[in-house]
Amino acid sequence: MAFFPQPAFRDGVETSPVPMQRENKVKIGMEMKYEIEAWKRTLEFIESENIFLLDHLTDLLKRENENSFIETAEHYHNLILDQLENIRKLRHTILEIEKFQWIKLYVDGYNGQAIKMKYKRIRRKVLETEELFRKIKDEFNNRILQGYDWKENE
């Protein structure tokens, strides 16, 4: 009994499922590369938006000097800095994937499960980062708008 599937030939052409598995892995690898590029763009966008929020917060602090606002500003400042650190770590992990050519290793059949698990974990972390960013941004904007008297502008 053979441990590896033996290729079957018909009219001199290999017809076994082995090449199809590799072809499928190549397609998956191409999709992984595409998604990695999308992650990098997403993280770059979130990073620039976080920097924009920090700039906005700085401008607000120049105009507001109430203790309650300063506490709120400190809270959001820390959340945004944590988010930027998280993005830095995710970028490092993505660079690891590219540097060590994990996708090529996956296509070549090397430890596919471990690579797939790490890839899924990164995908989940990127999605969590996006979700957290939206939450922080919405809370920040709502909190800032609550501080204004809307009746003056009516």
C-alpha cells in the first residue's frame, strides 16, 4: 500500500487529483495574497483616521479646558494610542507572512493547517480592529457633539 497517491495517466496526461489539489492551493494562495494587500490598505486607512482623530482631539483641547473634558480626552487619547499599537503589531505579523513566504509554503504543502490557522487568526484580528475603530470613532464623535448646545444653531 502506498502512502502517497500515485498519479493516474490517460493518453499520457496525468488525471489524478494530486495536480488539482496543487492547482486549488495555488488559487487559494493567490486569494490570500490579495486579502493580505487589502489588510495592509485597511490598516493604513485606520491608522490615518486615528491620527486624524488625535489631531481633532488636540484642537479640541486647545479650545476646551474643563476637567471633565480633559478626562474624556485622555480616555480617547489612550484608546487611539492602543489602537495604533495594535495596528503596528498586525502590520508586523503581516510582514512576517510575506517575509517567510508562508503562502508559497502553503501551496507547496508545508504545514498547511498551521499556516491556515495563523492566517484566519490574523483575518479575525483585522476585522476586530476595524470594528473597534468604528466604535471608538462613533463614540468619540457622539461624545464631542453632546458637549455642544444645538439650540443656538436652530
